[in-house]
Amino acid sequence: MNGQTQRLEKAMATMLRIIRDRPDRRKYMPIVQRLERAITSSKNDDAEFERIMGMAAELKG
């Protein structure tokens, strides 16, 4: 997991605490939804990078 993913997941935990604890929680939902998408994208980027590096390692020469 890269640093960006870790930062996004930390931000998500913070936002989830805000949503849990605040009476105006609904207004924070769009932020959580954007964070979810960003975390998924970051994890996909990590997986794609590992896949590409694996292909590069298999090259001869």
C-alpha cells in the first residue's frame, strides 16, 4: 500500500468518526463517497503497477 492510499484511508477514518458523532452528518456524505472512490482508484493503481512490474521482470535481456 502506498503513502497516498494510507493518507486517504486515514482521512476516511476521520470522516467516518465525524459522520458517527455529528448531528449534521448527512452533509459529509459526499466527502466520504469521494474518499471511497479515491481509495479504490489508488488501490487499483497499486495493483496495476505490480502487474506491470511483474511483466517487466519477465522480459529477457
